[in-house]
Amino acid sequence: MTAPANGLVQAWAPRGLIEAPWGDTLTPLAAADGLVAVSLAWRDGVIHSIDPLPAEAAAPTCVLLPRLVEPHAHLGKAFSWSQAPNHAGTYAGAMAANLAEHQTRTVAVVEQRAEQALELALRHGYRAIRTHIDSLGPGAECSWQALLEVQRRWRGCVDLQFVALLPVEHWSTAEGEALAQRVASHAGLLGGVLGPPCKGRHTRDAVHRLLRLADRLGCGIDLHLDEAQIGPAEGMTVLVRALDQTPVSVPITCSHASSLSLLSPGRLERLMARMHHHQLQVVALPLTNGWLLGREQGRTPLIRPLAPIHQLQRAGVRVAVGGDNVQDPWYPGGNFDPLALMAQALPLAQLAPWDRSGLMPFTTEAARLLGLPWDGVLRIGAPADLLLLQASSWSEALTQPPARQVVVAGVAQTGLGSTEILHTDSI
């Protein structure tokens, strides 16, 4: 890294991510896609000033974003496709390959995968990742051991949050109680899978016990919920009914929520109102869902279940978008690149970053969902954790992976394979 942690850059930035005391008399240079031209300076790793470039100024040649947040990943199994492929692209095939790969994990294997992932994440502009950890079976202990060490080494560059992933029913056992206490000691979250069929009393009781356990320990919850093309919203229905009887004070995230899109408009509206009442949060995962769900042999799917992002936003439910699986049995692509995720979500979820509702799931809502100290809004006093793209519009930024410069706490990262587009003159 270079020093000092002071700098100045002139760039296009999304107007919706800027909080600055500009007077009404100022007319900044603006583009049609929601970008405005700014001069942003920082001192000692903190944003010191944000000033608009006047309309007569020369147009900048880079786009400025906060460093971004990945709200849903699986670092322990990333890059395992070559070892455990799922060429059929089915959910059942992914599960079988995942279970087989899980038997072969070691501390060294998981560390190598996580290191590869975080090197890419830092280079591409992530500052925090929430990762789910397979927490039952022979590969569980080595996965936790490896990822806790990786978390320690990468703290301050790319921060990690952990979710213990296992069957919801396991939290009702003595072993589950002990694991929950361990997860709580590492500020982690309790997770699990809740999807069809889940109408039995056994499942309902397990969800109630999970809620009580998480609330007692102060652990958030993040469930793989309704990742399915059948039984629309069965898991979400069980969850909101349980919360009616067992309210909690900890945050609850519903990852996937794919089959909600199969509900009729009226049923969806009623369910979303209850989700909003219980302050549930959603992480939509369009890439893995688009690959696995709605699949029929020899037929192109006409309906691909995906969390109804726009409807959830209108209902007041916080929604973030994540990349989920990277080159593992669940999805063969991905490379921990937030710009690639935005570009691929553009057609799948019809989220346009020049619209506030299209940008928030990748920026502020993802940061708030993880409960991070900084929500990603560019304001005076915020961290100078920045991502500079060699592009002059959203279209250029999303057409192909642009050259980029990453700034961490005011210091430009070097050796990351990026084009130098940052001016770090001391101010």
C-alpha cells in the first residue's frame, strides 16, 4: 500500500449515494443516468469534502462508488466445481455433489478457497462478506477453523460475517445449543434451510425453538428460505406465523425467498405486509436461482422463481442482492465481482443502477442488512473506502469489467492488476 492516507479525486458518482450540503444555487455537472460530477477529498482515511463540479467543468473519466458488500456467499465451497461438478444443473444434483465434496474438506483446502475468494473480493471492490458455513458433518469443524483464521487475517481489508448453516431442526438438540453459543461468541448468525415441504408440526416447533434460542443469545438469523419452484412461500408462511407467536428482537434475514414470486398478487401483498410488520429482510440471489430453478429436461423455462424485489421494496421490506455461489456445485460461474453481479442482475431482475431502487440492493441496503457501521453513503466523516472505475457512464461500467482502483481507509491498493486512475496528492 501507499501512503499517506490522503487524496483527491474528480469522478462521476451516483446522486443517490451522496449526502452533501450543496445549496440550491449550485448546478453540478450531471449525466442522464443519475451520475453527478464531484470532487471528493479525504484526510487520514476519512472523507473530508464533497464538492460538485460546475456544469462548465470538463467531464470526469471515472465513476466513484463506495466499496461494496456481498450479503450472501459460501466461501467454504467456492471454486469446488472442478472437484464436484453438477453438469445437470439441478438442485438435487447440487445437493448430492455438495455432500460428497463436504466429506473431503480439510483446513488447508478451505483456507485456500477462502484466500482465493478474498483476494478477488478485495481486488474487485468488496469490503465485507457474509458467508454461510456448512456446520454439520465431517467438513464442519475444519471449515469453521479455517474461516475463523482467514477472518482474523483479513480484518480491516475485507471483513467477514459467519452464518452457521445446518438443518433448522438441529438447533433443538444439545449439540445445536452448544454450536449456537460458539456462533454467538464469534458474533455470528444462526442459519438453516426452510422450504417445501415444511407444513408439519415438527418443522413449526423447530422454527419456534430457533427463534427463542437466537433471541436468548442475541444472534441474528439468516435462513435459506423458499429456494424452490414448488410450494410457493411455504417457508415464509411458517416463519411469519411463528413470529406472530414468538416475537424476537434480533434481525432476521430471508435469503432466496424465490417462490414468493409464484404467489397470486393478492396473496403476495398480504404476506409482504406481514413480513414488513416483523421487519424481515430479504437477500435475492438471481444467479444461482436463475441457474437451478424452473429447470425441465429439454425445455427452456418460461418462469424462473426469483424474489419479487420490486414488490418487496414497495412493501417496505429491505432487499439486498447477493452473488451466492461461486464456481461450486450450485453455480458454475461467478468471481466475487460486484460489477459483474450488477451487470448480470440487470436482465435477470431488471434492476437498473441509475434508478435508486435498482442501486440500493447492491449498496446501502446490503450494508444495512449486515448491520455495518457505515451504510455506504458518501458523506463527510465517512470512511474513504472507495471504488474507482475507469468508465464515464453506467453503461460503460457494466458492459465489460472495467479497470478499477480500490481505496481502503484512504490508501490506494497496489498490485491488484488495476489501472491507476487515482490522484493521491496530499491535501
